[in-house]
Amino acid sequence: MTVTAWTAAQVARKVIDNKELFILDVRNADAFEDWKIEGHQFEYLNIPYFELLDGVEEILPKIPTDKDVLVVCAKEGSSIMVAEMLSEAGLSVGYLEGGMKSWSMYLEPIKVGDLQDGGELYQFVRLGKGCLSYMAISGGEAAIIDAVRFTEVFTKFAEEKGVEIKHVFDTHLHADHISGGRHIAAQTGATYYLPPKDAEEVVFEYAPLTDGLTVQLGASQIEVGALYSPGHTIGSTSFVIDGKYLLTGDILFIDSIGRPDLAGLAEDWVGDLRETLYSRYRTLAEDLIVLPAHFMIIEELNEDGTVAKRLGELFAENHGLNVEDEEVFRSMVTDNLPPQPNAYQEIRHVNMGKITPDHDEQTEMEIGPNRCAVR
Amino acid sequence: MIKSDVQLDAKGLACPMPIVKTKKAIQGLDEGQVLEVIATDKGSKADLAAWAKTVGHQYIGTTEEGGVLYHYIRKCNPEASEQVEKTFEKTISNEEAVNGEGLILDVREAAEFAFGHIPGAKSIPMGELAARMDELDKARTIYVICRTGTRSDLAAQQLAEAGFTTIYNVLPGMSEYEGELEKEVK
């Protein structure tokens, strides 16, 4: 039968629209265990391609014929080989173009909501890596927060919307993915802001992102305001946009909270994390919609594909916001932490401008899940 | 340069080709011989190790030089298990050999030796032993070691037949050695 090439965008549609999909992942077991394409209604079979070199007969009974089947590998070569073998055996299957590499890079822009005076707020969901970036647009101008390294996605989007990128922010010095922030700023003439406490070692020029800083978009009243909220890093800063949305960076997620250890200072920063989550955020309006910089599990996605929830609901439901005892909290965020993100030290150095790896090296560094949270 | 019996150039090939070629190449090897696979696909390391484990060959290790990976795999026969009866009578444990006075003679292939051996051990691969026996001192105690005790069993017999008197086969061998390792690779 046939073999069809699927793009990462088509797979993203399946995730966001809650569709069924059968994924035959032919990477080795460790790679699959560590990181895979997550969907609400996806089924999986993991058989490494090197176990199928002599034929696919043995796995045929395990492959459904009543739903879409997608063969996935690291780059695509092995998935094409296996897909062709399945096709010769009479099945119609797809393979993912560019493999997990392209999945890791794909971004889906989804509108979060309207801002006053015709403004809009978009969330760019990087499904494969769990990274979330934001663009607020109004009156012909745009502000970008926590942009990932695929700068053209943002510059093209701004172009389509007919807006000029004026402000580019990073809520903190990222350790799990490479920031596109300063490159977007350089290309567009926008100002790039970074919290100075996270930027002691950076080797490029930036505008200091400090508590209380506000910028306005276009002629409208839409305000993007900074709120110092340390804990994941010492500089971590949140944003309140249009009095409606709270962008929490890597401090607070939907179903987890930030981890304080990625710069090697967990013991020092745990107090800041506690203070931010249990004091600073408590003074904010509970109707603010929390928009984090990451999601960890597919259950954190809403039905429309966005990752967003009322602050009040998080106060009630997020385990990390409900640990009364300070000592218990301290041990939760410093002991038994999940493994650190792939190449996180190198990624920090890239984001400081200290090293400039080429495109392929950057892709390698970012392979795997983001792991910025403690559940 | 690590010694191998057969070399396979898989440079520039993307997954799955390095493994497909390796599978083919290893069919031409004799049991116990070492295949060197030269590849540039970064994923080939994890995949070769996992593949070797699945099919029962011994993945020895990988070195990297200038963006090129050199993988070493020793052909094993999964049917003929490692449980072959060992007949040489005098045996001692890994610990006793390490703490003993004698010479540790490692009869594994050069590549296996390169990826980790007991500090101070002397390497003479099993296949070269007959020709290189004069490098050994007959008056000295010799502890013969390999990965699981099978090759060292044969080597100990050969040495005894050649007139060496104080020979021991070390069991269980390097597969269960957990002490300090000396390496000849980065």
C-alpha cells in the first residue's frame, strides 16, 4: 500500500484537535522512554528499527488498520525504511518528516485571547519540547516574551499581522532551551531585556528588566508590566499583560512549580521561590490567567491547545502552591529532583553569548524534554 | 589506533544505514573477531550498543576523534553461550588476582583491553598467545583473565602445556570486575 510523509504541523494538529493516532516509534528503548510525541489519544508501540531489519511480520498483528499509523524515528531515515516495509506488507502508513528533530523544533501559534482596543495575545506552543513563547500585539506593535531560537517564526508572524516588534523579553536566563530573544531584537531593532541578576555573565548588550518596568504597545493602553519573582533563577521576572494575564516564566506552571537548582544554587534560591509563590503571587488578583513558559505533560493543555489557567484555580489545585510546611517545601524542591535538562550548562552558556554553536549543535543540545519543574 | 580485525566505513551515512551495514559486515567475521565501525551519525553510538545487546554481540566501546565515531564490536555466537565448561583446575577470584603478587595476563582482544583493564595487566590476545609466549617469565605466577573466564581457561591450558607451572584462571573475569580501570582511550 502507501507511505505518506507527515509534517510536524500535521502531527501537532492531531494533538491539539484531540485526534487518535497510532505511533510506531522505532528509536531505541531509552530514547523512547526519555521523550516521545505526547497526545491525549495517542497509542504507542516502541520497537527499535534495528530489530526490524529482517522483516516486520512479527509486529503486523500489533498495528491497527482502523486508524492512522505514523512511524517515527530520530531523524526520519529509519522511519522511512520501516514505513516502506509495512507498506510492502500491505499497510498504509505515514512517517514523520525530519523525525523527532523536526518535532522538537515545531511551534504552533495559538491565540490566547483579545486585549483591549483590538489587541491580541498569542501563545507559541512548542509541543515537542514543552516550551511556550508569547507575542502581544496592539496598535501595530508587538512585544515578545521568552522566544525560542526559531526567530523566523516570530518575525514572519509579526509580518503577517502587520506589526512591528518593539520589545523582546526573557523572563530569565533559560537553561533548557536556547533563547531567540536577542537575535530577534538584533534583526528588528527592538529592545532586548533580560533581568540583570541573571545577566552577570552575559557578553552582549541588553536593557535591564527590573521590577516595575512597564512598556506600552502602540497608542493603546495595553501595558506589559514586570514583576520581580525570583526562585527558579535569582533574576526570574513575571509579567502582567493588560491587567488580565500573568506570564510566570519558569516559576509557576499549571501542574507543577519551578525548580531552583539549574544554576547550581538550589539551597540559596529555595527561600526566594517560597517567597514568590506564597507571598508575592498571593497579593495578585485571582482572576489573572496564568501563562507559563513551559508545560511538562500533555494533560496541561486546554481543549484549544493553549496552556493557561486562572491563578485562583492554581492556588486551589497546584500541589506546589499547597505545601504548608516550609521544611517540607524546601525538601520537595531540593531533594530527589528529576534529572536536569539535556546539556543545560552548555545551553546557559549559549544564552549568555559565551559560545555560539552551529544549527546542528543547537538542535543536539535541545534534544529531549525540558524538565524545568518540580511536581 | 585501536586494533580491529575488520573495518567498516559508514562515514556520511545517516541512520539506519550504519546499523544495516554493520549487520551485514559482521556476518563475514569469525566468532571472537572485532569489527571497527567508522561513522559520523551521532545516533549510531546508542543504536549500535542497543543493537549489539539485542543480537548478542559484545559492544566494546566507542571513541570520537574530530567528529568521527569509532565503534568496536566483538562478534559472539549467542547460541554457544558463555557457560562453556571451564576445565583448567587452578582458579582464583578477581579480588585475589588483583591483590596477588603475580602478573595479570589479559587475553581479551586488544580493543577490549583498550577500553578498560586492571592497572598493570599485560595484554596478549588469545589468538597471539602461542606466538608471544616468550614475552612471559616461566618463573612468575600468572593470573590469566578475560571477560567471562572462557578464553582465559583455554589460555591457561596452553600455558600449562608449554611448561608454565604457576598459572591461575581468574573467575568470574572482567565482566564482573568493579575496581579501578586503566584505559587507553579517551
